[in-house]
Amino acid sequence: MENQYCKVGSTTPIIKSSDAISFLEYQYALFMEKALQIKNSDAKLGDFFEGKASKINKMLQGLL
């Protein structure tokens, strides 16, 4: 039997490029929108989405 490698959970590094920056900007906007929409019904989930957006924003600032 041959070895098989699974890509589940694998990550691809984000490099400095306009595609990476635009992708991060899109993800940031998406998480902030989700946080604002759900904040009234589920505060913990809203905080989670805001935390994700904050991490993405830090990565974005590092690329710029």
C-alpha cells in the first residue's frame, strides 16, 4: 500500500502581492459585517468575529 498524504488543515502562506492584500481586505470586511449582524443576538459569537477581523487587520498592516 502506498503512502497517501492528506491536505486537511494544511496552510498556504500569504505573500506580499496585490491578490493577498485584496483577499485580506475582503476577509476583514466580511468578518466585521458578520460581527455587526450577529452582535445583537449572540454577543460571544460577535466578539469572536471581531477578534478574527482584528487578527486579519494586523496581518494586513504588516503587509502594507
